[in-house]
Amino acid sequence: MNHMREGGCQCEAIRYSIDKQLRLTFACHCTDCQRRSGSAVVVSLLIPESSFHIKRGNLTPQTRTNDIGRVLKHWFCSECGTQILGMNRGTAPDIYQTVRVGTLDNSRGLPPPVHIWTRSAQDWFVFPHDAKCFKENPPVPLLQLMD
């Protein structure tokens, strides 16, 4: 995976850059992600938190509790509603940020090798033959699935 990437929201109020190695792209098929995104799947990128830099604008946080009581925090553009970041993963000093791949200016070359919550996937979705697929969360943290 390449290093430097840039991205932003739909209205361009938010601009960001990523300045370190991209770590892992994954697709989540859970019903929460489907509803939140209005799509069949959410594709995200795990990067070291320290490599994500806001160049313009301010992200607005939103916290909610899911069906099983887990508190989830996401960040979005308050102008257009574009979801930019999902949950942080890991613990200090190894904290990773979850960036929505669709907000990158160039998302080429980032196919998700990992698919989670596949039991909720749309029945028409075709998984790549070499993908690591998990019916729910993987048995290990996503960070351990990184190459």
C-alpha cells in the first residue's frame, strides 16, 4: 500500500491527509454500518492515529450505543454529513484510526482483504475468493489481521 493519501468530505469543508503507511482495509457488513451509511457495506482503512491530519475544517463527533450496549463514536462533517472517521481501535501507544475509504481522493489499490459481520451481508454481495470472511467480529482484534 502507498504512503501519502488525501481526502475530505463531499462539500470540501473537511480536508485531511494521511502521511504514513496504510495498514489494513476491511469491509463491515453489519446492519449498523448499512443503516449509518445507507449502503450495503462500509469499507474502512486502519491507519496509525498519529498519521491522520486535519488540514481544513473541524470534525463533529457523534456517540451512540449499539444494540449490544457497545458505545460507538464516529466523526463527520457537520456541513454535509459525510462520515469521515469511525471508531479508534487498539490501546496507547498503538492506537489506530478507522478512515472511511470513500472519503479518500484516490481509493484505488485498497481492496478489503477482510470482511466482517458477513452474516448480515446482502444476499447479492459476492465476496472475493481470497478474502478473510468472519460471520461476526473476527476471533482476534483486526489489528492482528494486518499484514
